Amino acid sequence: MANLPTLLREEPKMILSVHQPQYISWLGYFDKIYKSDCFVFLDSVQYKSREYQNRNKIRTKDGWIWLTVPVISKGMHQQKICDVRINNDSDWQRQHRESLRVWYGRAKFFKNYFPFFEKIYTKKWEKLIDLNVCIINYILKALKINTPIYYESELGITTQGTGRIIEICKKIGADVYLSGIGGKDYLEEEKFSQAGIKLEYQNFIHPTYHQQYMGSGNIFLPYMSCIDLLFNEGEGSGKILRSEDRNKLCGGLIE
């Protein structure tokens, strides 16, 4: 087959996405990393309490519960994510470890992944970001996602808001920015086109999969921590996350 004329060839695009480092994050977080050519941890932005930077959900027989890492409150509205310190006055590590053991101990692949978390919860962590990034890197490896990752603090970013994202794209050399759907509420879309950067929004369809406690009338609960998928589906977790036809792969929607 003859080569296409040069004018018809589409230049390869570099897709970039960014996000704050989250604690045992949900599937959409890892879907966005998977769909990107590079990913940047927003570690120099303001820490926000009562979000997902220090907590996430796990499933129980009665629904779901939060696992929350306590942090030291020192002017939270002024504190950067990279500076947030963990409050180790309480034995939160034991509580998280035992919660995983109690609610996932009978999951099919619990023994494959629990040793990592057991080790994590025996170490005394000082900074929240170090704990979060360690777990994120482990989950990425378990899901077989190899996207290169950078830290915003290492890029010398000087702008704020939409300008911050555009500057990150230019520093990395990305010409496509993949935003979470929530970005529609605050991104200044016209600035991307002015900068020659294509803005795309993540279209994440949450997969259904075998999940504990679905008998006796209980239904599938989406938006749990990614460890819910790992403990229940094991090595098949990455395939479930990456599949475009997720309902077919997972046996259809679970009513």
C-alpha cells in the first residue's frame, strides 16, 4: 500500500493529565493516567480537607466506610500538598490494616496484595504525599500502567488556574490536555486553543466486576478505592480497567 501523502498524516500527539496525589484512589484516577502519555502530580497546589487527598472508600457488608489518614492542621488553607504532615498521635495505621483484613480477608486475591499494605502500615510516615505516591506507584505496577510521572514542584511552574495547566503542558511538551469531567466547571477552555493545546475531557465508564457482599439483595457499589478491584479480581484488574467494552468483559451491568 502506498504511503499516505504527507498532508494527510496526523502528527502524533502527546497527551498529558495532572492530579493531586490521592490516598488509595479510585479507578477513574488510574484510568486517566493510563490514557495519558505523561502524568504530573500537582504537589504544589493548596491542600483541601474533606476531599480524597487523605481518605477514600472501601466496601463493607453494610455499604462502605471511609479510611482516613489524619493530618496535622497548620493553616490548611495556606498549606501546599507537598508540606502536609500526617498526625501519628493516633494508631490510624493499625485501624486501616485491620479494616482491610476484616472486609477483604475472604476476597479471592487478598493474599496477593495485602502483604504490601501490611508493610506500608508498619512504617511511620511523616508526609502524606510520600505515603500516597508510594501506594499509587504500587497500584500502577499492579495494573501494568507504565505512564511516566513528574512532579509539578520540579517543573518551576509560576502561573495559577488554567495558566498553570497550560504552562505544565508546555514544560512537558504536550499538545493535548486530558481533564477530568469536573474541569468543565473551572477551566477557561478558550485559553487552550489560544495556546495551541487541544483540551479533551475524560469519559470514564465505571466497570462492574465481582465484588464482595453482593448477595442477599446487595448491589454493586462503584467509586470504591482501586484496592477493591485488586482484591476481588487480581491480575485481571488491569484488563478490566483498560477495556473499552467494560460491560461485556465484566458480564454486563449488575442490577
